[in-house]
Amino acid sequence: MDLSSETVALKSSKSDFKSEKELCDFIEDNVQLFCLQILNREYSKHTREFYLTYFKAFGANKPRVDFFIKTKEHENFIIEVKNPKNTYGELINSVSQVLSYLIIAEENKVVIHRAMIVCSRYDVRLIKIIKKFKLPIDVCVLQKRCSMTYFFNQNDN
């Protein structure tokens, strides 16, 4: 299976995945390859459904990210996965979701080096928003045979 990050463009009209769980399973089944080809890092370990806090506030759910990945380079990544049906709305909401995860992690002394949204479809406005406001979020559009990754915080002018 090739998760090549060299793909220049993907059609966003249809997803290869039937559900977000299927997309998460695909990433987990290929997590070492995902780290090498998408994150450009060597895999060390990961946790699926990682809780960012050790306590539950009254009446609230414990916030958790889809994947917390540790690399051999001693970096921590949080990965939020989306398989959107309403592409624009769901992806724009995922931006605030990831930003809140970064704040929660910081408040709980969980060090995060990079955050990424992995989605099966995208809307170009997502990329424009992240880029315009210089948000600390990378985006990967992932299909079963190819991917396209936007790294905004690494030598991006």
C-alpha cells in the first residue's frame, strides 16, 4: 500500500471510506507507514482515542483526540480524523476542535509538537483559513491509494 505524499491534487467529491471509523482503522493499520510518508518521522508508539485530561468536568465529556502519536524523534503529534459528508462545515468545525485540544493539552502539561487534521475530502477554504491566520495545524487529505499533505509551519512563507 502506497500512501504517497507526492500527489498534487485529489478530487474532493467522493471519499474512499464509508465512515470515520474506517478511516481511523486504515490509519491505525498503516500507522508506521503513515508516520514515515505523511509525518516524515519514524514511528515510536501511538494511542487511539487519547484523553488530553485526567479528570472529567461536571457534565462534560473528557476531550480526546483520534490519535496521539509519538515519534522516534521525540515529537508528539495529535491527529484529528474527519470523513466529512458536509465537507465545509465539518472541516471548519474541526479547526476549532483542534485549537481547543491544543489549549487543553497545554493546560494539562501534555506537550504537543504538531497538530494535524486528516480528512478524506477537503474544501480549499480550510487551507486558506489555516494559512491566512497562521494556525498551528497541518492538513492531510487521505485516500486509500494516495494522499496530499499541507505543512504550514515548516519553512512555509
